[in-house]
Amino acid sequence: MVLERLKKFLFLGSMGAALSCSHGAGAAGETAVSELRVFYLPFSVETFRPVTVDTIERDARCVFSFKPSAQETKELRGDLGGLERGGFDNRRVRLKIVGLEDTAVFIDAIGGVRRRSANVGRLQPGNFKSLEVFIESVARREGCDPHS
């Protein structure tokens, strides 16, 4: 039991460190992002039917692509790098981002993060709020009001 908890703790810590250290934009040797594809349902929205990693593309209220600036990419990766221990609720998926990493990133209604089939933790409250503000502002800029 203790060994399993230690393994999980080390895995979560390594995922957060990998995100925050290797994915910032703007510095030499860091990867730029050409375009992001976003599927978004506001985090505060509750649905009658579950929204899962398999249905978010169909159930999203806003679907858009955009070319982030270097600063936007840095901020987005910074927000996604602030992880703490916590689970992922596959019945309350609210955000899917494609193109930021080598795999899609999913965020649930309370900040749980999933990549591929692995739950990697939960966004810290400040990071989760910053991500919400960022996604909503880009959605509006791209012509989608997620609350209409």
C-alpha cells in the first residue's frame, strides 16, 4: 500500500515537473505551437448526460482553432503545469486541447487533468481559474460565446 502511494506520488510529481520545465514557450530550444484545436464546455455547466473523453468533441459548446502567440502558449503551458494530487472525473469532461503536446489534454469540471489514458493530477486552484479565463477569452475572440 505504501509502495503504491509512493509510486503514484512520484509519477504525479514527474508529470508536473515535465510540464512546467520542458513545455514553456519562448526560450531557446523550446517547441513553438503552430495551431491549437479546442473543444470547450464551460467548467460550471452541469449536463444531464455525462460528457466524457469520447464525447467532448460532440458535446462541446465551443469548437475552435487558433494560432497562439508565444506568450499565450507560455501561459497555457504554465497553467497546465501547476498540478497537485487529485483524480479525473471522466463523466464531467469540459475541455480538450489538441496540439499543445504530443497527445490531447483533457480537463474535467473541477480541474482534473488527463493525458492519453493516464490521470495526471488536478490543477491548483489559481491555475484552474487562470486556464478558465484564458480559454473563455480566446473562445470569445474566435467568435464563440460559451455561455450563450
